[in-house]
Amino acid sequence: MKKVLSVFLCGIMLLCFVACDKSIVSNTQPTESTGQTDTNNQATAIFNTKNIKRITFYAYYGSGKGSDVPAEHLGEITTWLNSFKIDTDREFPDLVPPGTNTIKVEIEYFDGTIVKKGLDTTTVDGITYYIKGDTAPKCYEEIISKTSLN
């Protein structure tokens, strides 16, 4: 009887470990805009890049004076922002590391909506994830250099 109970408990424990493994439970990607998953297993963009009127970058954790993206660079910055996805290879720690979301982007849409988000993390359904994107375009360094605290 003890052997049967031991085998039964081992089986239950094995099922518990398998259920906790995220890669086995689901291979779908959560998205911020809808809070749902992309069933094609494709990472979904973090920033909505449709109907953008203005993009402004802020340093210093989003404080101070921002730097607007000039019209001639709006297309390449929009393309770059569209490349940001949830970084499933990095687990977010319990304590937010210093320097996280130091730079924020504020996007104003033609309908008047304004969204301001950091370039390091996003939150989906109450869970924080790191995000990653393509290499920033060359104009980004000049744009961000025009931010200030006052």
C-alpha cells in the first residue's frame, strides 16, 4: 500500500512540475494592447504605430523636457518602435532594477489619445516583461540628446 501511495504522490508531483513550466503550458505570446495571446505564436508589437501624429522622447524616467521627433525622422522612428516585442528570453525580477525605463516615449495619435511608455518593460495582465527592439536608428541619439530635466 505504501508503494502504491508513493507512486501516486510522485505522479502528482510530476504533473505539478509540468504544469508550472511555461514553455509546456503555452507557446503563445501575450499582447499588451488586447491582453490576449497571439495564437500564431508571433510576438505582437508593444507600441501602436498606426495614425501617429507626434512622437516625443523623455529621459530621466519621463520627467523634464522631452524631445519631439522631427517630421523627417518620424517614419524611421515609427518603424523602430514597431519592432519592439516582449522579450521571452529574459525573466523579470521581483525588484525592478535601477535604471529600468529611464527613457520613455510619448506617442500622440490623430484621435487625441496620448500614450507614454518606457523602452525597457511593459505590463500585460498585471505581469511585467522586458521588451526588446531592433537597433535604434542613427537619428535617435540626436533626438534623445535634446531632452533635459528643466
